[in-house]
Amino acid sequence: MKIILMRHGAPRVRFDEKMAAADFRHWVARYQLAGLDEVTRCDRALTIARECAAVVCSDLPRSLESALRLEAGNIVYSDPLMREIDLPHGSGRWPTPSLPTTFWLVAFRALWLLGYHGNAEGRREVFNRADAAASKLVELAGEHCSVLFVGHGMINHLLARELLSRGWQGPKRPGRAHWQYGVYEYQGQAIA
């Protein structure tokens, strides 16, 4: 059995804006609705997608559109369970200077890792969701033998950890860049 964890293509959203922390929540909302950049493509990802009997993605546009761009016709499961970890953001009560989007991305993700989850899922909820998502992927791999998950950076990392802890073989990190992937294989009888 095989599960491939692939990150979606480049989204159609600007990362070069400057904003105060209070405005970051508006950027997050746009990011959640963003589809793919028109030119994002990866020939190696196309080849990998064609090798899989089933495709899974989240319900976010950048994941769904990536699966379609890969000409993955057999999307067997698309669900919020498979979404990226929410980006926390502040309440906007305190004024901050206008800083680049990438600063706020890194700052709020680091704060999330330290336990802050303002307006987002907490760590416990995320780890429980990653456990359930890994179980669903294992179940689908048992049915279809090979599954491509067109997912997101952070959730793919957690799914990789989950699969490795369940005896699957593959890289510790599935790849952070758009269209990068990791291949996970299981030789025995899969247990979700």
C-alpha cells in the first residue's frame, strides 16, 4: 500500500503586502478562498498523480484545484477534515506597525506552536484531527492500494508523523514547497 502526501500548487494570493496585525485576519480569509495561480505546474507531480488509484484533498480551493490541475479524475474524498491547520490571528485590540505578510505568517505560526490559537484551532484539536485524517488515508489506501493526498504544508507534516508512528515507511518530512511530496509505504496489514 502507498500514500503520497503532496503539497498543493502555488495559490493565487499576494505575499508582498504590508499590514497591521489587525488586518492579517482579512488576508487569512482571502487565503482560505484563494485558488491556484494560473501558471503553477509541476510535471513530476503529474506523473506521480497518474500512478495513484485514488485522490484525496481538502475542501479548500487551492487543494481541490491542485487535484484537478493534476488531472486526478478519481477524487474519492474531499473534506474539511483534511484542511490545513488554521492560521491564528489577533483580535486587533493593540496597534502594530504595518509589516510584510510573511512576517505575520511566521509570527502567528510561531505563536501557535507556543500555544496561542486566537481565532484558530488549538493544538489538541489539530492533533486529534491529524490522527483522524491519517486513519482515513490508511482506510482509503486499504481500499485502493495507492492514494494521493493533495494537501497542505503543516497538515502534511503531521500526517507524515502519524503514518511513521503507525509503521509506515517514508521521509520524516514530505516536502514544504508547492508540488513537493513524500511517498509512504506499508508492507503489512494496515490498521487505521
